[in-house]
Amino acid sequence: MSFSQDVKAEIVSRHSKKTKGFTFPQNTNNINPALALAYLFVQNGSVSDPESSYHLELVFDTEKEAGIVSELVEEQGFKAKTSVRKDKHIVYLKDRENIADFLGFIGAVNAMMKMENSLIIKDMRNSVNRRVNFETANIERTVGAAIKDIEDIRYIESHGGLKQLPEELRKTAETRIEYPDISLKSLGENMRPPLGKSGVNHRLRRLREFAQKLRGEKDEEL
């Protein structure tokens, strides 16, 4: 069975005797709102599988019926919307937590728990994906910066050598060549004496400026 059919089967097993003789719309004011909405969902409702989307709706023939039910749903604290589709009047819920709470309210406790578990899994999966994307972006930035650093250092080497650099810049350049694929923080930890991330960044910036200066001098010679 589909998720929607499972919900209806659970509601029927839980409420069938309590809603016996129920008629709409006359009885909506005569029985517990949860029972009224449970009956109306079985007769007129559907809910999408939470694995794919979040949508619960109740379908009616007239605008008056939809209005009565929309008001009843709102009175229980749920945010309902209405629309018209192929001459049918729809009362629907879209928010995932709103739908889960509604299912619990009308007695579909197992369905509510299944939906909440699905929400937890989706949230965990989204969190992992965001973390992976964040880490990937960081790696790409680190690699891109390292490639540029090494290009500049190699250019300096080929135009006078690293010996022309101040000692602290020469050591930084040599360490960057030795460890081309690590972060600035790790690079600083591998230097002797160790250097903080901001200090490493400052020295690499000076190396870039020095390489740029050499390139400018080379262009002037041409």
C-alpha cells in the first residue's frame, strides 16, 4: 500500500467505531474535532510519501464544504490553505511539521512517527551534504591558493633564486614547496619555529608581491 493508504488504514482501525453514523457537514460540530477530521481524511484525503514530498489535502465538491473544514483545521492550530483544481475545492497542508502534527492529531500515530523519522534522516542527510560541500569548497580554495603560491615561488627560483629573499620568506617558500597541499594552519605548524596562520598568510602575500614585482621588471626589459 501507499503511505496515504497506510494512514487511512491506521485511522480506520483506531476510529471506525467512534465515527459510525458520521455525516458531513452536519456532524462536524457534534463530535470531537480529531474524530471529525479523521473521518474526513479517510473519505476525502490523501498525503504524499514523506520520502518524496510534503503535501496533505482534503478534497470537496463545494466551496462551502471546503470552507467549513478549513475553518475546523485552523481552529485546531494547523495552517491550512485552499485552492480549486478541476472544479474540486482543496484544503491542504504543505509544511512538513504541520503535516506530521496533523497526522498525530487525527490518530495516525504510526504514520506520524514514520514521517518524523523520515524528517530526521533527511535533516541528517542534508547536514552531511552541507558539510561535504563546505569541506570540498575549502579543499578547492586551499589547492587553488597552493598552486598559485608554488607558481610564484617557482618563478622567483627561475629569476634569481630564493637566496635573494629575506630569510623568513625563503624558509616559508621552501616549506610551501615541501608541503604543497596542506592548509595555511598546517603549513605554519610545519615551520621552525612554528608560525600562526595569519603570519603564514602575511609571508605568502609578500612572496606573491615579490613575484609580481619580478614579473613587472621582466616586462619592462621586454
